[in-house]
Amino acid sequence: ATTVLIETMSGKGTEIGVTFEEIRSIIDMVNENVRDHVGVCLDTCHISDGGYDIAGDPDRVLTEFDRVIGLDRLKAVHLNDSKNPVGAHKDRHARIGEGTLGAETFRRIVNHPALRRLPMLLETPNELPGYAAEIALLRGFEEAE
């Protein structure tokens, strides 16, 4: 069966899915017969721009996510640095380590027990050589278990 993922949003314009409560409401509106096939993709730039301090306190953000939505619904992570401060509601992606989230945030994300086994996808403004460099950087962050 196919699983549909709802992506966290930054809050620009008329978007919904900015807060974990909005995402929870969307999930709750899905027919209960197929609700188990709905998950969430956490976008690091979007949640920061949306007001969640993923750089300053990722544990607190993930605890809140678990309380409102449930970590069992978290199925993927979009890795993007942000050109904006927390809560800017703009959605401007930056390359890993070149934005306001910073490289150390991504070291913590790729090694976080709740995230490390999830698929992680780059959505940064880049070309193939830049993606290769970002992938090497991220792999260099991985800690042995």
C-alpha cells in the first residue's frame, strides 16, 4: 500500500500544515480506514521558518511532534538549511551549513535516535557537485552506533 506524507510547511501566504496541530487536524480528517497510510515529512527549513527552533533545541521540537502527532507518523526528513531566522515564515532554502541552522544542527539531526534511520533527502539550491559535497559532509557527521 502507498503511504502519503504531509510535509511540514513554513507558513508563507495561505499554507496549512505549519503547526503540528494543523498537521494533526489534517490526519484526523482522513478516513479512518486509510489513516494508517498517512505520515509526515519533516522539512528542516520549513519547521524553522514556521517557528520551531530545530537548531536550538531539536529534542524539544521532536518531543512536541511526538506529543501532538506521534513519532510513529514521521517517515522522512527533508534536509535544508534556511536563509531566515526562526519564525520568518518565508521558506528560503540554503545549502547545508550555509544558513541560519548551521552545520552543527545537521550533525545532531543525522545522529538523532528518532531520526537517524529515516530517509533523508536534500532539497537545497545546488548542482550535482554541490549535492555530492553535501552528502559527503552529512555522511561525515554520522556517528558509529
